[in-house]
Amino acid sequence: MFLLPLLLVIATPEVLTLDEALALAEQRSPALRQSRAQTAHADALRQSAFAPLLPQVQGSVGYARGTANTAQSIKLDSYDQFSTGLTLRQLIWDFGRTTGRHDARLADLAAAQADEHAARQDLLFAVRAAWLDALGARALVDVAKDAVDNEQRHMAQVEAQIGVGMRAPIDLAQVRTVLAGAKADRIAAEQSDMAARLELGRVVGTGGSPAPPPGAEPLGPLEGEDGSLEELLGRAQAARPELEAARQLLLARERDLGAARGDYWPTLSAALAANAGGAALDAIAPNASASVDLNWPLFEGFGTDAAVRASEASAAP
């Protein structure tokens, strides 16, 4: 662990351009990694919700020992019973229960993708703001250094003029006072520069060390930035991922509500089965069957009612 700061310093360039800062932040941001993990989680839930729509294959192997009594013969003797089977089942229709849940997970995935996009946009904005602040702080350091150099040259000139009697000695004290103020301004500018680089390092992810000085580069205009306020507002409302995420979440809850209401109705499915069984392993007889099943949950302890009410509350605007 103690090598991590050293490795980060080695991997960080001496001068940090804006593109490099953006790339480093995307690689190292914990918030962005978390958003990507949430998107992957939503995609896995979407795949899980789609699974019941596909054919389901189930295999079984069993052994039992029990009696084989009939109405004419009741004995305490027990016998072996071996069985094996393979069943293929396909859902035909369940009144939108499964498709509704799948569509809801699709909307949840779209919302997670929008949230990830929003997290990325927020990160890039923070990096740009911190980089520009650091660039401005670095420029102020250069200005402060130039001011100190100018005052030092001015002091040397005044000293020379005093030496030949052209100026009074009191002028040198005034120049020294101005020079001291310029040096103080330079120190303050350097402190501000370090603070800005630390903030840039925090956003970029340099492991607690200050970021390298930002490299000056021309920043071109944004496309459409000279549009009217109404145009810019319309573009922002259409492009903001937070609004899209909210729309998709509301759509997901509405689809969950439809799926919950589908639990009131029956499920229709078809099955093909092949099985074999017998009292001994060398006396197993094969059989096959085809069936169409209609299952209707007539009463589930008011669980369906509760699920519908919960979905209605979630889908309420």
C-alpha cells in the first residue's frame, strides 16, 4: 500500500493538460466505478427477468423406498423405486406478468445508464472547473513573480540613483516596502496555486498529492453556445441525463404495477416430459408425456393485493 502514492506520482505527467486530466479522472474515480457497477447490476437484473420467457429444461433423478399397497392387498413390505426424468416447459401467456417485469427492468437499466452518464458529466465538469482554477492560479504566480522582478530592478535603479545623489535615501525605504509587499503577494499566489493543484489532484485522483501544473492550451468555443436562452434551455432539458433517469424510473414503476396486477390471472404453459422408472435399475421402463397447464392462484393470503398497492404507491407521481 505504501507504494501506491509513488506509483501515482510516476504515472502522472509533469505538466497536466486538460485531456490528460479528464482521462485520469475517468480511470480513477470511485464514483464513476460505482455508477458503472450499478449499470452492470441493472443489466443482470434485466437478463434475469427475461429468463422466464425462454424454454425451461429440468432434469431429475430420484430414489425412494416405500410400500406398494393396493385396496386388495395391504402389507408392510417396502420396495425400491428408481426414477429419472427430463422436462421441457414453455410459458405461453401470463397476462403480461413476466413481460411487464422484463420491461420494467429494461427501464431500470435505461435509468442506470442515464445515472452513469450524469455521474460522468458531473465528474468531467468538476475536472474542467478545477483545471481552469489551477491554470488561473498558475498564471497569478507568474504575474506575482514578474512583479517581484520588476520591483527588484526598480530597487537597483533607485540604489544607483542614490549613489550619484540623484535621489534621497528615503526613496530606497519606500521601494523596499513595495518590494516586500510584492514578495508577500508572490507567496500568497504560490499558496493559492498549491491549494488549486491539491483540489485538482483530489478530483483527478492522485492519491492525496497535488496535481502537476496545468499545461496552457487553447480552449475553443462550444458548439451552439451563442444560441438564445430559450434554445439553450431546451437543449439542456432534452440532454440532461437526470431528467431521462427520472422518466425511465417512473416508466419502470408503471410496468411493475402492470406486472403485479397480472398476478390476479392464470398462467398458461406447455410441457414435454420424458421419464423412466422402476423397482430396479435393470427394470426401468421409459415413458413420455405432453401437457398444457393452466395454473390460477385463487388465494395467496392477500399477497397479491399488497404487491399491487406497493406498486401503485411506487408509481404515484
